[in-house]
Amino acid sequence: MEPTPTQPVPASLPEGLASFVLCAVSGFVDTAGFILLAGIFTSHVTGNLVLAGAALAGRVDGGVWVRLALLAVFMVAVTASSALATWAHRRTWSVVSVLLCAETAMLGAFLITGLALGGDHQPLASGSLFLIASPAVVAMGIQKALMREGLNTYLPTTMMTGNTTQFTLDGVALFRGLKMPEIQVRFRRTGIVLAGFLIGAALGALSAAFFRMWSPAVPMLAIGWLAAFSNTTPVSKGAGNA
């Protein structure tokens, strides 16, 4: 019988801090990528479907094939990351450490590719856009897989729609006087991830404006820091994360 996957968690890092950093990285990469890469989403990749449709309708500039191809890149990245997590687990390695290291490497590739292909010079050709954006999309695909394969009791860190919905519902419940402990805890947890994403997005915008294609160095260092402090202590895997 196949062993039950384990959930190694970052050592000496409370869930709130780890979630905040992961969400900040997601917001940073998405915003900086959007500014630097002609309106391409690198984290909320489904947004590229909307923009691809708008491009087909002549409402935004081209790049249809790039946006659609990056969605495929994201799907492949999630699939490969899930396989990597299974491979690491079978060798009793920390799934969290392995995936965080892989994400760090891809953010480094985002930085190097952007600098090498002249990401600071606009506008970029479609081929250059695809090559620069792909490592960023892969990095976010790895993080998405991480939330399912290694940190599946955490809230989602790459998609904020569900978190925003839950935060709103719990906020209304608290405003109505429902002081149930589970609502208060959930409200705090969703508040942390939303704050992380918002702050990361703001920092991503500022970094893209001032440092251009050097910007990916910031999330690369942040994820590398998390990877350095992750351990191999297995914890029983809980319910899956959306």
C-alpha cells in the first residue's frame, strides 16, 4: 500500500509568518511581472485567459499565443511539482524543502532570463516575453503545488478570491456579534494572507518601477530564506487545500 504523504513544515516559523511570506511573494511576482511583461499574469494565470480574449477582440495589444502558452506552462509546472513532491516523499526528504528550493531556483531563472534577454527594454518581442515569463509562471506553479503537497493545512497563497470571500463572510459575522472562536481564528488567518499579498503587490510595483528586471531578486531571497529554515519533521497530512 502506498504510504500516506507527510507534511514537513518550516522550522521555527509560525504558520502566520510562512503564509505571509508566501503570499507576499505571490503578490510581488504577479504585480512586478504584470508591469514588466506587458500585462502578463504570472501568479493569477487564469487572468491571461481574459486578456487573451480581449486581445482577440482587439481591445488590448496582442500576445494571445504567449498568454495561452503560459497557461499550459503553469499546468505542466503543477503536474511536475506534484511528481517531484511524491519523489521526495518516497526518499523521506522534506517535501516543503524540496519544493521551496525548486521555487527559489525558478525565481533565480526569472531574474537571469530577464536580464539576459533585455527585459528592461520595452516593448519586448513575443518570444522574449514567453521566455522571461515562463520561469516566473513555473515558480508560481511550484508554490501552488506546495500548498497541496506540503502545506495543505495552510490557506491558499497564490489565489486570493476564496480568501477574500471567506474574510468578508467572517468579517460580517463578527460585526453581527458572532464571537465564535473558529470564526475569529479564520478571520485572523485570512487577514494575514490578504495583507501579505497586498503588501507584496505594492512592493512588486515599487520594485518594478525602480529596479526593473532586478526585481525578482527580492522574492528569490524570500523563498530561499524559507527554504533554509524548513525541516524534515513529518506531520500527518490533512485535508486538501484549494
